[in-house]
Amino acid sequence: MIYHSRMMVRLISTQKFIERGKKMKKTQTSYGDAGFSQFLRMAFQRHLGHEEADFEKPVIGICNTYSEVNRCHSHLKPIVEAIKQGVIMAGGTPLEFPTISLGEMFTSPTTMLYRNLAAMDTEEMITAQPIDGVVLIGGCDKVLPAQLMGAASANKPAIAFTGGPMNNGKYKGQTLGACSDCRFFWQEYKAGTVSEEEIKNINAQLAPTAGHCMVMGSASTIAACAEALGMMLPGACAAPATVNERMCLARETGKAIVQMVENNIRPSDIMTRGAFENAVRTLMAVGGSTNAVIHLIAIARRLGIKLTLEDFERLSRTTPFIANIRPAGQYQMEDLYHAGGIPAVLKELSPLLNLGERTVNGKTIGENLSRIEVDEVYRDIIRPIEEPLHPEGGIAVLRGNLAPNGAIMKPKAAIDKTLLKHRGKAVVFTSISDMEKRVNDPNLEVNRDNVLVLQNAGPIGAPGMPEAGMIPIPNKLLKQGVRDMVRLSDCRMSGTAFGTVVLHASPEAAVGGAIALIKDGDWIELDVEKRSLELLISEAEMEKRRKEWNPPQFSDYQRGYGWLFRQHVLQADEGCDFDFLRPELETIFG
């Protein structure tokens, strides 16, 4: 009888494998026999001590970008464990898996070159593996955007989380912020106002704890936008990497994804046009990174939502700048956390927001904000909407014959505000290597009124659109006291950077955009209030130069991913995604 009972159990189990095999999704591994595929999978699933019942629960993949090379992700192990605890507490089964990890300071030539590769990795692993939902763990600049792009395309239930920002650094009583102060003090060192010993001591305090940059750089910006999109739990953006609340939020994130799976809430349900408008308004209100413009466009278009530069300009004009955070303000993420974080910012913005949008905790934005109050003690950090730091948002979209498809800048990050309306002669660098070679040449003919121009540093030209847009001020001008100049390029700038810097000129130089036609001595006119950027030459001269222009010849990438990138990357105003990864926008929009 015992033998017979065991045989019956085996027969029942075998029948279950066959029934499961019949229900297999197209994405699940099959060896031509669906029942055998399920039988084989279960044999291998037992390796962590799991039983069959564990895989009857919601199976949650944890997309872990832990890396010791990427220092902003080196502290993720305990965070992953806390997420797993939350998944188990909510009745799910957590399974951790790795994907590409991109560290801004340690990836050559630039992380933006690999953002799309990370997005492909994320999408394919979500769809290929037998998981019901996924937790995306980001941190440094390009990782979370890549994950949101991949999750949008995969469209399985997904929730975002990050390792959190670093604590403030300190040097002789002064608060330090990576990497705004990396740039500031290096510039002063080059100018001769900071000594060799001082720069070494400052260097030791710039990144004092685990976490990503603690100013409103690209990492903090995209986390803020993710929270405003509804893809991250309220408060998860600003909590520093070192505080207990981040571990609590990690655990709650694990619980939330199980509920999302059970309720079948997918990225397309959360990241709607209304949600993207909330994210753009948040970007403007916090003076966030210009990089977020490219990322939000890319994420939105993965869902068939045609977010454009016109949307950013429209929302910037009608969104006040209220969060006093560096580099456009005075405080840092640790201070924003104590002031109530992004929920407090959203509470102030609530008259302008689409409050009915869904979020990952199952509530709407409006429901999440109903109990939020902004502490009056912190009003210098988060200003009332009626008394903003500035009446308009932190990013301006420029147009003109130099950028017919648009260029962008952060006017609030300008050091010399008089430069926001400026006319100057161009000093042209034809590539990043040309700039590095000549910018500090004592014989370079340049003065404070010139406009520094960098060509062939865009998505195709570089390739990968590196963060070289904050063109260094020539040493001889630094020593004369110059700290800001108008700078123009077709590349990007770190969210931690500052100055009167015009970026993302589109089309880029490498494809024959107007920026490629600028010559030394040409007059360029910038008028931020009018949102105009003009090369002051005749149309006839412009057309003559266009006919004489020859496309650059590239020899650096003859194969592999770099070659693929150049063949298929879109321009900055279209999000720099690959053309073959987007849905059929023509079909969607007619």
C-alpha cells in the first residue's frame, strides 16, 4: 500500500507537469514536449531548496545590478535581502538575477553608449525567464532609465528601487556634494586658487558613504521622476543609502510587487501620458538633470507615447521651480529627505498634477498625497508653489537655425546670469580630442565673450553622446577670474554640472546638423527668454556650407555593439533609443 501511494503521488505529479506544460507561455523554455519541459524545470528549480509549492506563488525576479566596479551599486546586497524578505512576507517567491551594471565614472567611453544595451538585457531577461513580476534595482545615472525602458517593453508587473543617495560630504565646515564640487574644486585647482594638498583632502571627502551622487544629478533626478511616474514607492527617491528607512522601503517594495502581480498591474497601466506629464513637472520643479529629457522620451516611446521637446517646454513654462537643491539650488538630497522628499514636492505641485494616475502601491498619486504635509521648518528647501525660487521650471528648450530639432539647457545652473542673453564669436573644437588638445593652449585665441563650440560629440559622432558639454574654461581665462562662458555642443552634461551650457543640439554634427557648419569667428546669439539659438549667417551661406560639408569617417567601431549603436541610434530629441526597439509609432499615431 505504501508503494502504491507513492506511485499515485508520482502519477499525480506527472499529470501536473503535463497540465502545466499545456499552459506554458511562449516565453517559457520548451524542448518540443511541454510536459517534459515543466518536469525538467522543476528538477532544476529545487537547487535552492525550493519545493513545487513555491512556484505556485507569484515568482518575483529581482533584477540586481550589484557591482564592485560600479561603486554606486556596491552596497546593494543587503538591500536585495530586504526586498526578498518583503516578497516572502507577502507570499511570493523571490529569485535574484544579474543584468548589466553601468557606473558613470568607470565605464569607457561613456555609459550612455551602453544604456540601450542594458535596456535590451533587462527586457530580454524579464521576458525570457519564468518570473511573474520584477523589482528593478538601479542607482548610477543610466541604469534605472535602461531598466524602465526594458520593463516598459516587457510589460510584466515591475517596480523600481535604487540604492539611494550618499550622505553629504564635509570639508572644513563646508558641505560637499559629488560631483558638483568635484567640478567646482577642480576648476579652482586649475585656476590656482586651491593647492595640491587641499585638492587631495577635498577628494577624500567628496564621496564619503555608499550611494549615488547626493545632489540633484542624473541619478537623483531619474529616481525623482520614477517616483512621480508612479513606478517607485513614495519616499523611495530621497532616503539616503545609509538610513534605516531605505531598508524598510526595500522590504515594502518586495511586498508591493507581489500585490502588483496578484492584481496584474503592469508598467503600461502606470506609465501613461498623464504620469509622464507628472514626471516632467517634477523634473522642472526640482531643477533636475538635462539627461532626464532624453531618458523620459525614450521610456515613453517604448510605450507608444510620443513625448516631445514641445511637451517639456510647455510644462516648464507652467511649472514653478520650488526645490532648492544643488546644482541649481543650495541644498542636497539628504536635506530634501528630511524635508519630506519627493512626496512633499509633489504635494506642493498637486494643483498642477494628474492626481488620478495609478502607482505601484495600488493607490493613485492623489491618494498617496492626501496625508502629506510640508513641514514649515523646511520651507527654504521646498518652497510654496505661490513663492517659488523661480516662476518657471529648471530646463529650457531652445530652437533656431543652429538646432532646428531643438537644444536644451539649465538656465538656473548658469553662474553668470547675464550670459542668458548673449552674442559672441565662436571658438570651434571639431571633436572631443581636438578640444582636449587645444582648449588650454596658451596661443588659443579666446576671450570671455566667445562661445565655445564642440562638434561631433553627439549620439553618432562620439559615439554615445558623452558628458563633455561642460566644456572646460581655458586655463588662461580661469586665471583671469572667468568662471562661466556660453558653451554649445551636440553632447550631454552631467546633472551635477553647472554653467551657461547649451546641450543636445539636434540634428548633431555627425549627420550634418547645423552645428557642424559653425566656423571660428561666426557670431552666435543665445536668448534664453525667447528660447532662441541662432547662427548669424545668411541662409545662402548656410546652404553653401551644407553643400560643402562632408560626413566624418569613423574607424573606431568596425564591428560589435559600437557598430550596431552607430547604425541604429536615434537623435537626442527622440530619446537616443535604437530605432528597432520602438513600437510602431507610425501605426499608433497614424
